[in-house]
Amino acid sequence: MNSSKHHPYMEFDQFMLRSYSAKEIERLSVLRIYQCKTFDALGFPIEGGLYDTALGPFENFEKCSTCGQGSHHCPGHLGHICLEVPVFNPVYFPLMLNVWF
């Protein structure tokens, strides 16, 4: 796959994933997502929805309501959703099976 036209920007020799606790997620989050709908009847993002401007600008001309930057400079911000029941992460299924059996 490595051709003369394909030059990777960087190569990884190690990769690690980690999970955040509920408290860490809330601390990192700038917004709790509580709306099921994402846009109103006119096509504008609904406050508390997945396209809330607190998470970053949706359109090029908008400014982020969290950092005040435009779409080219805002890095985007994390939101969180509070679930009513526990949900298992499928990434951990093999680990859970090893622990329980």
C-alpha cells in the first residue's frame, strides 16, 4: 500500500485507548444533550441538541458559543448524554467474559 504518491504524515508504533468515568465525562463536557430533535422547523440547531452551537459552529459563518471562534479555528467541544439505564460498551465484552467465566 505504500506507493511513491502515498506519504503518511505520521506513523504510529503504539496505540492505547482508555475509558473515562462518568465524573470525568461531565467535567470535560460543555453541554448536556437533552433534546431528541436536532433542528427546528426553519433548519436552525435546537439548544441542547446534537448541533447546539456550544459544541462548535455548524456552518462556516457561525461562531462557537463556547470559545467564540469561527468554524476554521474552533476545535469543537465535547457534550454528553445522560442515559436512563446502564449500557455496556461492546469493546469490553471479551474482557467481561474473561472476568465472569
